Amino acid sequence: MYIKRLQRNKKNRNSLIFKRRIVEVYRAEIAQPADIQRYLHISLTELRQLNRWYFRHRLAPYLYPHKAYKAMKKHNQDAYVKALERRF
């Protein structure tokens, strides 16, 4: 049933909603990877890439919230003052 519903929207293959639904069906084990490959023409390599994309962008921020902020540079006033003192 889920595969047939996704087959109707196959032309929107690059949309985020379509990608998310495919991975959710795959992760919930509603459909086997062979069925996804046969009916939706998505290779196993692409399915693995989508699975990694789903984890990175949908699940990881909720599972590891402390890692989401490490990419942001923290502005420290003391470090700024020390850098100015070294410069002069």
C-alpha cells in the first residue's frame, strides 16, 4: 500500500517530502529494500545515502543536541581583549 502511494508521486523524486517518506518506510521496515528498488527504481546505494541524509538532518539534532552548536563560533570578550593586547 505504501509503495503504491509513493509510486504515484515518483515524478517528484527530488522533493524532500518524497525522500523523507521513502526513508521512513524503509526504516519502519514496511517495505523491503528490494521492493523499493523494484517499484520506485531507487538503487540500494541511493537508499543508503538517503538513510544517512535522514539521520543527519532529521534525527541527529534530536539525539545529539550538544553537537549541533559546536559548529557555531563562541564569541569570548576576554579572548578578544587578549588578542588586542598582543597586537599592540
